Amino acid sequence: MTRIFVLLMFFPLMCLAQTKAGGVVVDESGSPIAFANVIFKNSSEGTITNDNGRFYIESDATYDALVVSYIGYETTEIPLPQKVNYDLEIVLSEAAEQLQEVIVYTGKQSKKNNPAVEILKKIWAKKRINGLRKFKSYQYDKYEKVEFDLNTIDSALIKSKVFKGLEFIFKDLDTSRITGKTYLPLFLNEVFSKVYGDNRYGIEKEDVLGNKSSGFSGNQAITAFVEDLYSDYDIYDNYLKFFDKSFTSPLSKTGVDVYNYVMSDSMFIDDKWCYHIIYYPRRKNELTFKGDFWVNDTTYAVKKINLEVTKSANINWVKEIYIEQDFEVVNDSVFLLKRDYMLSDFAFSKKEKSRGVYGKRTTVYDNYQFDLEKPKKFYESGSDPYDPRVFERDSVFWQNARLESLNKDEEGIFKLLDTLKTVPKFNTYYNIVSVLGSGYIEIDKWNIDIGDVYSTFGINDAEGIRVRGGARTYFGQNDPWRLEGYMAYGFDDKKFKHGFSAKFLIDRKSRLIISGGNRRDIEQLGLSLTATNDVLGRSIASSSLVSVGANNRLSNINLSTLNVEMEPLPNFRFRIGGSFRTLSSALPEAFSLEYVDPTSPTGISSEIKQFDINTTLVYTPGKRTIGYGVERRDVNEDYSTLVLNYTKGLDGFLESDFEYERLQFSYTQPWQIGGFGRLLSTVEVGKTFGPVPLGLLSVIPGNQTVFSLYNTFPNLDFYEFVTDTYATVHLEHNFNGRIFSRIPWLRKLNLREIVGLRGAWGSLSDENIALSSPTNIPLAAPEDRIYWEYSLGVGNIFRIFRIDFNFRGNYLDNPNARAFGVTGSFGFSF
């Protein structure tokens, strides 16, 4: 998200409309009226004023008047003498009489005896038999276009040094029909597909037939962000998910608890008599909308709906979210989605004049067909969305595929971007943002990236100050193979370290990948219950600048791996490989990995040599990825992850020291709890069969850094608990500000409350304790009672910081036990 956001903020085109109007609606005292209804006379095209009473409305048709209304005020008709009418100030007078057609309510609306609520109840009753759900099977054409634009362009921006030499891009600017702001299109992506579904089996598949991008078409970071940003939604669902947050739908069964509803009007739309209902939130700072919808009087199917996120909603970096949906009347009982439009205004500030980036998605649906039954196998055989032919469709294909024609602005994006790419200054800006986003410096003539620049410096007790530099091959984002490596140097131990990896995609369809590499470095083991097989990784524990307590339990590791991986079924990966590692303490005086070794002259060995065969099954239902090279990019993060891992240690092979087996299983699941936020849960269990020393045991993951790290225990020291049999649970719930939004003096800060609960149980056999008896740290497991911690956190501090207050629940009599600790993190999130 950061890479795209910064990139688009650098660059600022046009939308021709017949009628435009904007201004403010106030009462007789001059106070702004929020949520007033503004429509073009004799039409259903309208909008609602924002929290400050301001509005902007635009139409391709020609109109000569506006009709402005609000509950408790006289409806006012405003003439429009010109095609463009800005800075209107519309004064509404208090109503002397109530309208005869409808009952009018003011302020907080009652949930009882409210005609709008009664209509809402009938929508709930009918929603499961409306639309596609009425048929056994269905199919339709789907055309989607997504565009990004720089907005709020003024003369100061155009004349700024940033755009010196790029003035030509501002040649033809126009205004958004939603906000009235000028904008410059920068990115456009079109996708045409056919969708098939069967309600009996509850299955659906989408065959992508064409995909075309302008601008940064090869940038999968942008494409993945776009796909995650504009995921599909259904307005009839109780909650609509945008930006990883659940907004209460105005059609939700819980809507009466968070919205006020008012029946405003009724009229014919496409020969169907419809009621007009206005809704707005009961409270500020909650994840809600304001807007209106038209609903048919017999089927109670929604004909048209507008949704606009309130400015007070607890969401970062997004100033506006506006949604329009129009439904087609097929017959007296079937209303189908015809057009879906969503606009998002991304900005650092929610102030009216702040600059930002528009993200716009338009989806058009057509050629619906029903009850054309297909065998179940048809749905199991999907098309290849990365087939090169999909990206090479000619102009004739797109002329027929576009269910909505490109306007003049959209057609100009392709030419504009081709021109921009020839301008050195533009390429300089692009390269700077590319480095900030990826962490790599591209050297195109060598097809090499230098980095990761964010790993250049580190500090730990064994190495002191550490510097690191690396590089990777990079021909493109879908490379079938990749080589990557790094070198590092510690100024205290005066030693060089290195890591090298190679990956080769053998078969694209089955995702057959062969990988391997070697790493000789210093590492903090025990940060994860699963032994590291990453030959390039570097944990935050061994390179953090600040730590809690004595962070001196570091290990020397020399690791070599060779793995084969494949994905025989979507989201189901199978990996088998071998690894050979040599482990020893990096600071023997403070931390020992010694164990009893009868074959050693001294009876004790301080170095472990171990060869393992590892088999892993990973299932990630619901995961979406983009790309088809050896490395792919995740699109979403709301999927569950199930991992089954079996490790077999061999004694004697390559001088390996121990024969053992280990079985591990973990299950991670994010839960969207409606309007109550997001819960992340992880359960992990494991057992080691056979005697092994400390370096091969399962360490309950402690955390002596000042960073909040999920799946670790922030009040445990490294190696405080060591097990050969274990079970852990981690629960973390983010309420997304639902509690703080009800506290008046906290409401405006948009803080978010986070609670966590963690537990671990484990045991350690006498045999393993005896084997590691020479070590200079006590070996203990939480066997008598479950070790547990809890935390209370505050997130979204200045929109980037999070602080967690961590409390230890028991084992307070352990040496140097930390009963309380504070950790934190920072980052950009919505």
C-alpha cells in the first residue's frame, strides 16, 4: 500500500458532464445541514450533503433545477441558470406543515412505528429470494475497470518544482462528478470475464478472458493492492468489508441499532413504484455509511443505493468512500445488479482541501442467463488467468468486451503514460518510490536488484554493530528462477557472514519448485517453535537496536538446505526437503548449548551437527495470489492457514548426531466479528520423539525486544521455557475503536483498543534434561500449570503507532521474571 500511495501522490485529467452543481446547505441561522437530500429535478440522480453541509452533484444529462430537502424543513427548488453552478448557498426554512405523503421524523429516529424500518424488515425477509438466488444456475458477463488518479490539482501544484518539465500532463483537467475536484488519471486496468454459478452446489467460477493495463502494468504490487482494495461485496450482507474493516450495511439486520432511517419520498423508476429511504448514523466514529436507497414496493428488492462513509469513521488515509449500485428489472420479481461504482479518496488528511489519490472501480454486469445446467466438473476446471493470450487481446476484442465504453479521459491514459515514461524526471520519481516500497535498488542493465536496504544495519551482543549488503537477480516479476544472496560483517567479532539461495520453477501448472541454499550467520533461535530453514532470514531478535534484559542467548548457525515444493491443488502446498545444520553458542560464557556426548574425549560436546528430512503440508483456503513466477505476491490476508510438519532426524548421516522424530501442527485463523472488529487466533501443538539436546528442543517463543510480535510471549525471556511436548494458543482482538468511540473525550482521537490472551503448556522428559545437563541455563517447562499472559493495547496513535501493556499471569517466582512489560510497533494501516 505504501509504495502505491507514495507513487500516486506524485502525479496528477477529465470527465465531461452536462450539468454540475456544488455548494453548501444551511438553515436560517447559517448552520450547515448534514445529510440533506439534493437531487436533480424530475430525476432519481442525487446526493447527500456531508458532515459540513457541503455537496457536489454532476450528471451527463442536462437539468435546470435542484430539489433540496431535509426532514423538518421545507423542500426547496433551486434553479440552475448555467451548466456549471458552483459555490451555491442554499438556505432551508423550517417546515410549517408536515408532508401528507409520508410521516416525517427529526433527530434520532424511533425503531418502532417507523415506516422506513417496517420496509427494512420486508427487505430482510425477501433478500434470500431476490436476484441470482432465485435460480438453480446462472451465468453472466462481467466487465471491470479500475483507475487511480491524483486529485485536488491547483495552480500551486502545477507550478511547483516537482512538476517542472511535466506541465503537459495538466493540459486537460476536469472535475469528479462525486466530489467536484480536479484529477489526473495515472493507472487504468480493465478485466473482462464470464462468471458461472450453481446455487444447488453453492459454487461459482470466473473465467478471465481479457486483462489490459495502462501505466504501471507490470507492477504486481499495484495490481495486488487493487485486487485486495476492491474485493467483491453484497449490500444485502450484514457487514461490508473494505480496507480490512467491517462496515455495518444499511440493509443489515443490526442496522436499526446504528442508523436512523427516514422514508422520504416515493416515485416510479423504470416503471416500478419505489420508496425512497434516507439513512444516517446514530453515532459518530463508528464504521458506518450515510446515504439513501430506492426499494420496490412489492418485491422489496433494492433498485438503487448510494453509500458514503462518514468523515468521522475510524479509518486511516481514506477521506471519502462513495458507492453507487444500480439494479436491472428483469421481470416483476427479479432485480439483478447492473452497475457497481466505488470511489475512494486516499489522503494523509481528511481536510477538505488536502490532496490525495482517487481509486475508482466500475463493474458492469450483462447478458444474464439462467438454468443452463452444467456438470459439477465444469466448475472444477478453471481457466488460467495468467495465460499470455489474456493479456494480448486486440482492439476488436475490447471493443466488444467493454460493457461500458471508456470516456475521453480513460482513453487518454494509455497515451499519457507512454509519453511520461520517456521523461527522465518522471523515471527518477518512479525509481525513488520503487526503492522505498520494495527495499531494492534496481540496476536494469545487469538485471540485478541491490538490497534489501532495510537490513543494512543492526546491533546485537555477539557482533556489536553489524552491516549487511545483498543482491538478487531480477528480470521481471514473473521470473521462473531467482538467485539471491548477502554478505554481513560484525565489528565486535570481526567475522564475515553470508547467505545464498536459489529457486527454480520447473512446472508452472503444478507450481513445482526446487530451492536450496546455505547460510552461515548468527541467529536468535527459539523465536519460533518451528526450526528455521530460511537461508536468507534474519530475525528481529538478533538485530534489534534495543532489547529487554540480557539478550545474549545467540547461536552460530551453518545451515544448508535443498527442497522440492509443489501445489497439486489450489492453495494446498506440499514440500519435502533435507537440511544440515551446525549449531553452537555465539557467547559460550553466557549461554551454552553443551550436551552429554559419550563419544567425546571430555564427555561433553558444545557443537551440534544434525541432518533432518522435513515434510510439510500447508493449506490456505481462501488465499489469493497474483503472478505466475517462482515468487508470487499475496493479494489478501483474510485466509486461514493450516500447517502439518513432520521432521525426521538421522543419526550418522553426514556425521549427524541425533535420531529423532518431530510432529507439529498449527492453525491460524482471522475472524471478522461483524462490527466488533477482528480476532486473530493461532493454535499450535507439537511433540518430539527421541532424546535431543537444547539446540534441537522446542523453545516457547519469548520476546526480549521492544516490538510487539504476534505468536510470541513478550514477558518471557529467550529459553525461559524449553519443551519436547507443547501446546500454545494466541488470541488477539482489535475492536477497531468501537469502545473508544462511545467515550466523548476520546472519540476524536480515533484510537483503537486491542486485547490479547496467550497461553502455553509443555513438558520436558528427564532424559532430555539429563542430556543437556552441562548447559549453563536452567531447563524448565510449563508442565505444572499453563503459563499465560494478557495484554491491553492502544492502536492508531497518530495513525501509525501502537502500544501494548503486557502482563504475566503466573510463574512470577522464576528468576528475573518480568511481571509487566511495554512493547510497541508502527506501520501504515487503514
